[in-house]
Amino acid sequence: MSEFVLGVDLDGVCADYNLALSSAVARHRGIDPAELPTEVTWDFAEWGLSREGFLEHHHRAVREDGLFRNAPPIEGASEALWRLSDAGVWIRIITHRLVDNWSHARVVADTVEWLDDARIPYRDLCFLGQKPQVEADAYIDDAPHNVAALRSSGNTVIVFDQPYNRDLPGLRAEGWGLWSASWRIWCPGTPAATTANSPVSTRVPSAWTAVAVPVNDDETPAGQPCLGLTSPGPCWSPCSSAHPSP
Ligand SMILES: [Mg+2]
């Protein structure tokens, strides 16, 4: 069986970058983090940052605050990715992060340690900014420019919901909850397949694939686009506390 490769972004998808950066910026300024708005646009204008100001705080946060070592994991990421991994999905982490000269060793080390601590399963770890250069069957990302670049190359992209991307159309994950409003994981035989996706299951191919289809059931708004992952193999089973190594 061929693996379905899911390209997974880190910042704003698995790691709460904005929360970590707000703590660092507050420390740099000597203020309470609560003074910084949590609903921010992509350029952090709400914090009074210019592009240069953002980069200055980012670089300092990476070096002094261990931004990539200490960022809080986004709730549910580990559990959801383990479900996918257990079901045979190949998790390919794709992140930029190498934007600060002479801190690459720190960034890479902090990233891999963070991934282990956060219990994120993955089989590949790619550091690069041009995400369309990395092949995957579907991607999940929060950055508007990445979503646009990937989609313009013909890729399937799930937008991970953040305040700065709510104008983007198409597939969207409101979070990592298994039954989040617009994103489902299903395969034949699961309750989701039998209750919500019976008509859909007749349309999905017999190999791992991503399909965007409307879903109509009690838990998902009618007509809401949805990504289904399905496989001829065993269905996913609920997470346990003792996972095998990926
Ligand atoms: Mg991101």
C-alpha cells in the first residue's frame, strides 16, 4: 500500500508561535504579555511592530528565549497526528525557521527536541521556505503565502485556522480536534464513515487519497468542504498512551 504523505507545518499549526513570541516580546519590553493582543494580523501590526522590529524580536526570542524549544504545543496536535500515523499516513514536517543567520544549529536542535517533547510523530523533517518544492499528497499550513503558493501549484492544502488567514477559502481545520467543523478523517467501517460518509465512501479510491467533498450530518454544517483520508487498510484506532516509535 502506498503511503499518503501529509505535509505538516509547525508554527501556527503544531506550535503556538504567537503565544511564545508574545511572551518574548513582553519580556524584551518589560511589560505584561496580557498587554499584547492575541488576535493579530500576519505582520503583528497590533503589537506596533514594523517588519524590522518583528525580525529583531524574533531573532532575540530564538536566541535568548528559546522560542522553538519552549513554544507551547497546539492542543490536540500530537493526538491527531498519532491517529493519522497509526493509520499509515506518512507525516512530513515542513517548516521554514532557518531565517536567522548563525543560529541554525540552535534552531534545528531546539526543533527536534521540541518535537520529541511534544510527542509529534514524523518521518521526515524539512527546513525550507519554498514549500511547493517538497512533495506531499496534502498539506496543512497557516501562512497565507504558503497556502497560496501550494494551491497555485495544484496542491491540496488545509488551512489551519488562525486570525490572519480567515479570508482564505477552501479546506479548513478549526483545530486538531478529530471532529472539528470542516475536517474529518474517515475510512470505511468507522462510525464517521457509516453515519456521515456512506455516500462518500462509494466515491473514494481504493488507495490513500485526499478528497474534498461536502459533508452533511449532525456534526458538520451542510455543504461544508471536508477532507477525507481513506485507506483500504485497517482504520485508525483511538490514541493510546503508549505509542510505538514512528
Ligand atoms: Mg506556520
